[in-house]
Amino acid sequence: MLPMVDLDLTLGCGQVFRWFKEGEWWSGVVDGKEVHLRTHDRRIDVRGEISKDRLRDYFRSGDDLDLIYAEIARDDLMRDLASRFKGLRLIRQDPWECSLSYLLATNANFPRIQKMVDAVCRTFGPLLPGGRHDFPSPSNILDGEEKALKCGLGYRCGRMVEFARNVEEGRLDFEALMEMSYAECISYLKGFEGIGDKVADCIALFCLDHLEAFPVDVRIRRVMDRAYGIKGSYKVVRECGQRYFGRYAGYAQELLYHWDGLKST
DNA sequence: AACCAGGTCTCGA
DNA sequence: TCGAGACCTGGT
């Protein structure tokens, strides 16, 4: 049985870039298979070749949302967000896809990030039955790296190719990365071109199970200032968030991110 | 038409 | 260690 999940909140805005809503169905690609999900009678209908176990893992069913939301509900604002965004779950993404996606996500807005990731998938990713493309492997990208110029990535283009090379040639080892502590993996990831504190935090949170990560972007910066009067360097805002919200700061960050998104659009 | 975007890099103080 | 500018491109 799947955990309680609000698909619109969870898939719709921010953390993943390859899910699209067609009518009432959400369409995505997981493990190289096209998957369709919808909410029906408060249950999740699933179409596609994906096991219930895999789906539970993908939606982090081990996360006890009631416990987590209770723990991060430190004040009136967070209590309100916790009740309004009930069912917003973090997703356990594939490390390679997550890393490259957030490498591309720098200094761009959500529609553009979706567009860039989609261009990369159409250009390099194997075509799947049903018409969608898989997320390309590092070697998929390196095999035709000259085509990267046509993906509209701007200055991220060279970073993407270099990143693929670093993974392909073993300088970036995801197996090792997954064994590291939060601090270790941030420091390790920042050694690669195009990955700074923000991208490293996103990777730590969205695919490496470090729920204490607190990625700070423009929106989080704005919210932390407005709601709590916290401003300053990346480190200052991140550490304030982590200290205030505790071990599940990442979930708090996600609620605040969505909240700011509702207001600013 | 400017301004901004799930930032990073470089460089000077 | 920290702040300021540059940076591709497209959305709004």
C-alpha cells in the first residue's frame, strides 16, 4: 500500500522536472519505464511497469509524514503550511539524474529547467515505447557531445559534458557518495565544476537521503527573511534553517518553497 | 523592454 | 572568508 501522497504537490512544482500532467494522469519515467499515476478515490492508480515496492521507495514511504510535519511545525506559519500541504512528500530520485538536473537548474526558472532537461533527454536519451525518452546515461551524452550545443543550455552546456565525463571515467563515484555523511557529500560534490552549495544541498536532499539538508535559493532566502528576519550568506541561512527545523529541515524547506511559489505567481 | 530565475565562478579586499 | 560582477537563455 502506497503512502499518503498528494501527486499534484509532490510531482508538480519544484523537486522533479520530468513529470507532466495530462488530464488527471501524471506521466513520468522511472527506471527507464514510462509510468502513469493518478489519484482516484483517495488512492493512487498506477499504470506502467513499476512494482509497488519500487513506487514505495520512490515516494519515500519510510518517511513518517505525520511525525516529520509535527516536528518541523515549530511556529504558526509552519503549522499552517503543514496542514495546507498535507501529502507533499520528498521523492527519492536517481542520483545521476538528480545531479545532472540540478546542475542544469542553476539560475533558471522552472519552465526553463523543464525545457532544458527535456531537450537533453530528447537529444541523448534512448527512445522508449510510448514515445518518451529515458534520461540519458553519461555515455549517451558523451557519444554525441557535439549535439549538446543545440540543447539551449547556455553556459551549462560545457558543465554538463564535463560532468558526464567525470561520472563516466569514475572520478565521481555515486556508490561512494551514497555512503558519505551529509557534510562529506557536500564537500565532495562541490569539487566538481558547476556544483556549489545550493546544487550540492539539492542532491544531498533529493537523492542521498540527507533530510537535514536545507537548500537555499532566491525563494528560500526571501521567505527566511520575511518570516524569520534571517538573512546573510548562504552558510548563515542554511545553518539557521537547519538549527531551527532540525533533522527534517529538508521537508521544511520544501514547504516554504511551495508557499513562496504560490504567492509569487 | 527590462528584470529575473531552485547559482557558480572568479577575483579583489 | 566574504561581497560584487559576469554569465547563457528564455519566461514573465
